[in-house]
Amino acid sequence: MNLNSLFKTATEKKASDLHIIVGRPPILRIDGELKIMKDLEEITREKAKEMIFSILTERQKAKFIDERELDLSYEIPKFSRYRVNIHWEKDNIGLVARVISNKVPAMEDLGLPPIANEMIERTSGLLLVTGPTGCGKSTTLAAMVEKINSLRFANIITLEDPIEYIHTPNKSIIKQRQLGNDMLSFDAALRHVLRQDPNVIMVGEVRDLETMSATITLAETGHLVLATLHTHNASQTIDRIIDVFPPHQQAQVRLQLSISLNGIISQQLLPKIGGGRIAAREILINTPAVANIIRENKIPQIKSVIQTSAEEGMFSMEQHIKDLLERNQIEETTALAYINNLQ
């Protein structure tokens, strides 16, 4: 048993994640469910260290021992890529690897609605993809970047931790920068990115006030900015952005956001009939009515605007879940469980 063979097994079984835990056999997450690989033996402390250290450079080993955490991307050439987190638990080494396809999926393959194409055709503004961990935010952003790459001449700069999908330049120039190797922080990279003549900037995750502030400013200054947040719906996303800032800055941020925001795509993955998972989404477009709601800090009204603006391309998470149910994509029990969680 070695790590490369486990990575390959995870890919072949269409798992989303592989877990290495001392005292347990390897564990896969398939269609959202954890599955123990019962045909394999429990992993000892020594075996875990041997397997995990086998994929690290000397520099990475030193960093991991010093910082007790390490994120990296790992590739098996001509097979697949993996986003890897290595950590300590109970003084043992553990690993979680997210499986990433070598092929960047198309937006259509992900079930993104036609309005999403219009959102990325804009040459400036902020487009946010939000949702819980493991809901496919990075995959959605990668599909959007690839679509832009195929449509127009642009200089696309991605800031990632770590780099997941590898893009091959088509019509666009694409520069992919990885935290730790190519930049020291998202904030620092964003401060200098204007000197790199960008048209499109993709921020893998907005984590703090400085990154948020820089992201909004870039969207205001004639750049299309794509970014992710760990929020569950459009209203919560806007509240989260504003609440990050000190109270004396919040009125100004609401004004900036009302001008620079293109839209928000919130998503989560639901079990699909016949196996696999399917994305349920909520779409918010920054219409004049929405911009006015943001400026006047009447965020709770956004939900009703989404529900009554189908002609603009908007729909709520609840509406989309009901649509998936009507199209026999998900079970009724699944629909009810997820809709109840929205309340």
C-alpha cells in the first residue's frame, strides 16, 4: 500500500476525498458519504509517516514540521491532480486529499444556468461563488476561467491555495499563482496585481478584511474579479462582506458593493437519483433594485427580490431544489430535508 496507489483508487472510484488516519484503513468520500476501504489494513503511525513524507520535498517536510500544517497540490502525470492537506492529530500525521480532474469541466457540464455566461462576459465587477466546504466552488470558478479563456483575449491571473485545475492558455494569457510558492499572501498579491496588467482576477478564497477590501477595489477599477466565500446564500454573503469591516467603514462598503457587485452564485451539492451529486443553486443579479437594497442596508429584502425576479435570471435555492425534484433529479425526501435546512 502506497500513497500513489491510494490516490489512483480514489480517482477510479470517483471519490471526492481520501482520508489517511492512523489506526483506520484508508477512507474515501463517495457521493458525500464516507466509505472505509475494508480490504486494506489499518494504517500504523510509522506507515502513515512513510507514505505521506514520500510525496514531500525536503523543504515541504521542514515547513510541515515547523508549522504543523501543510497544504499542497500533487499530481500523478497523465492521471489526476490532488489538493492535499497534511496535519497532526493525537501526535500522529494525517492526510486529506481532494481529487481534482485533469480536465477542467465546462460550465454547461456543471449545470450552470445561461445567466452565468452573461455574468462572466462583463469586463468588470465582482462575481462571487459561495457555499459550504466541498460544494464545488473551486470547480465552478475553474469552469468560468476556462470559458473566458475560450472566448476572448484577456490576461487572467489566478491566486490559489493551492493551485487546483491547470489551465492551458487558449485565447487568453493565464498566470496561476500559488500561495507559499508564488506569493506570500492573498493580500500582498492583490496589492501588486495591478502592475501585472490583468483583465480578469480569480481569488481562490477571500479570508480576511484586507483581501476583501482589495477585491472590492479591484472590481471597482475596471477588472472582472471572481472569488469565493464560505456563505450559504446571497443575503448572508452581503452581510458577511459588510460585517468584516469596522462600523465606521460599513456605509462606504455598502456603496462600493452596490456599484461593483455583478452577482452571487450560492450552491450546495445534493444526492442525485441514480448516484452521484447535483448542484442546487441560488442566483442573485445586481439589478438597480438590488443595488438600492444594499445601499440602504435592507438586506433581508433580497430574498423576496430573488423569488420574484425570474425574468432577470434570478432564482432562490428553494426554487431550484423544487425544480430539481420536478425534473426527477433528486428524491422527495432529499428535497424536503434540504428545504427544511433553509428555514
